[in-house]
Amino acid sequence: MYASGGIGAASAASIGLATLTTLTLAGWIAAPPATFSDDIVDVFRMAVRMWLVGHHVELATSHGRLGLFPIGLLVLPGLLLYHSGRRLARVCVLPRLRHAFQAALALAGPYAAIAGTLALAGRDDTVQPSMSQALVTAFLLAFTAGGLGALRQLLKDRRIPWRGLLRLMPLRLRVLLAGLFSASAVLVLTGALLFLAGLIAGLGDAVATTRQLAPGAVGGVLLLVIQLLYLPNAIVFGVSYAVGTGFAFGADTVVAPTGVALGPLPELPMLAALPDNGPAPVLSLAALAAPFLAGAVGGWRTLRDAPVPVNEAAPLWGFACGVGTGALWAGLAALAGGPLGANRLAEVGPSPWQVGVVAALEVGVSAAVAAWVVNWRHLRDAAAGDGAGREGVRQRRDDEAPRPGPRRPVRRPRLSGSRWGGLRRGGGEDDSEDLYGVTYEADADPPDRSDPARD
């Protein structure tokens, strides 16, 4: 498995690097002579740097550090590693679902080593990629994407749907993850709405910037692709605004509900969504309710299918949902921001620890309250149902009990007669009439007990 993991890691890295090298060579051939270096080695070195940028590896240059990269760039290496993980599970025929973890390790280790080697190969006197970031980000990406691919192949071989995998998880962990993703979905929707509303409000500036750039047909397509790749970053920036911490777009700048202070911005049409300097737009302040709404949804989802028997423990599970949501968005904030040089744009993006702490508190408190309410209502309904059930059982027992009627004297005749002639009334003149007034013929003689047919 580890040999196949090394082959899969090399395959994913080589395909990605070959794709970027082809694009770089095409640009080197089509561009004017003064744009690129005449040395072909520099072209391959640039392709290596582009591969590292696709893994969010910072580049240290003479003009400062470059680290504000689109989150969408992770899609290409992620898909390649996902395919390698599926191929690894298919070739090795893993017997258990838990072996997907070992497959992810077998793929992530060699992939991180390849990334570190490329970080060394892409260095020169002007640009130096961060080797530590190359090792960490490549390992995490390969472990996540490759592990998901291996797990998907294992589930497909055993004909187990994704929901079947969720049933294998512990109930409490399953509902906690459901609450976390429900709360995060509300925050994603809020960030997307904020960006869309800002872009609509600044549509004129976006059109003017595009005309000023005059990218042409091919350049216009590339400009649109770049902005689509930056769209996840914009959503994370919007969530940080809704949380209340805001974000910076340069040194000594801030975009937050408390106010907006910005300087000169790069010429990118999507930056027209940023508000003007001064007080924050009044309508945007409604987004401050989003974290509390997300916490209410997450707390409800956490305790809806798995209530706890002790109501005092319900807020703890709701707050745990909020803590997990804060940790998730702290990681996304760290991924979305980064420097763009050594001068004013050295600080761009939200503060990861501020976003994580504030989101955990806001979402956690509202999730704790919602979880307590949901659990309290469940316990109340359960108690009412048990009381109604006991009352119904008692009522049925009362209905089925025999009712006493008027007492009448009953004459019990003394019974006598032959065993074979029927039940007869004793003391009567006609012994052939039984107790119920039916006449029988009395047997003359009892049957022979030795006769097997009669028996």
C-alpha cells in the first residue's frame, strides 16, 4: 500500500506540474521577448512556483511576501489527489473502511516530500518559496483529498451509500457534525449575500475598472476565471464582517460594522464590492444577526435527533457545536488571507484567532440556548406522552373489567347419571333428559376399553 501511495503521489504531482508547465511554455512562446527570461530553466522554475502557489505556499521576494492566493486554486490538486486515493484503494483492495486512514497517510507522506523538494527546486536569488509551508499544506491537502477518495472507493466496492457511512459513526458525533455544518451553511449564505449585495451596489465601479484594464477577449476570460477563484475568499471576508471582527485590506485599514477605513486598492473589478470610507452601510448591519441565527440552527440540529436525558447537559452540546464552528472558520480565515507585498498590502484578510474566538462565542451561546429549548420540549413531550399512555392503559383496564349486575338466586341441581349416557339431572323420573332439557338415549353398556378402534 505504501509503494502504491508513493506512485499515486508522484502521479498527482507530475500531472499537475505538467499542466502548469504547458501553460507556462505557451505563455513564454506567445509573450513579448522582454516579458520572460530567455533561459528555458527559468520557465520551468516559474511553473514549479505556480504549482506551489496552487498549494498556498508563500513566496518570499525582494518586494515582500506573497501569500494572498485564491482558495479555488486548491481544486486542481485536490481533484488529482482524490483520483489517486480512489486508485490506491482499488489497486490494494483494502479490506476495512478504517484502512482509508492508512491509505491517506501512504499518499500524504510522499506528496509532502515531493512538495518540499519542489520548494527547494523553485528557489533562486529573487524568489524563495517557504519549505515549511510546502510540507504542511501539501500533507494536509493530500491527506484530506486522498483519504476521501480512498473512502469513496471503499464505499463503492461495498455498495454502501454516504448515509450508510454516517450510520457507522457514533450518534453523538454524528449529530454534532450535523449541527456544525448546518451553522456553517448559514454563515456561508450570509457571506455570499454580503458580497453579492456589495457588488450590485458598486457595479458601476466594477464596469469602469474592467474598461480601464481593457483585457480583450482572452484576457477578459482569464480575468473572470481569476475572480471566480477568489470568490471563496470573498465569502470568508463577508463572514468575518458578519461576525463583527471585520477584515483588513492593507496596513492601518479596516472593514467592519464599526466603520470602514480603506486606502488605494488594486485594480480588480470584484473589489468594487467593498464599501466606501466612513460609517458602515446600515443594511449591512443586519448581517450581525447571522451568527446567532447560525447558532440557533446548529443547536436545534444537534439535539433534534439525539436529545439527552438530563436537560442540564443540553447547553454543553450546543456550545460544543459553536466551538467546532469557530475552529472551522478560524482555519478558513487563515486560508483566505495573506500578504501582497512588503508595503501597505502586507496585511490583507481577517484575523484567524479573532474570527475563531468571536464566532465560537456568538454561535456557541445561541446554540446552547437553542439546544436547551429543544431538549426541554422533547422531555416535556415525552413526559406528557408517558402520562397519557399510563392513563390510557388504566382506562382500558377499567373498560374491560366485568361490571356487577343484579344478583339472582341460582339453583344448582345435583348431577348424576351414567358416564356414557350424558349429563343427567339427578332425582328425576326420566333419566334420559339432561340438565338442559335435551333427551339422549342412554347407552346400554359401556364400550369395551380393550378395543383399539374405539380408543
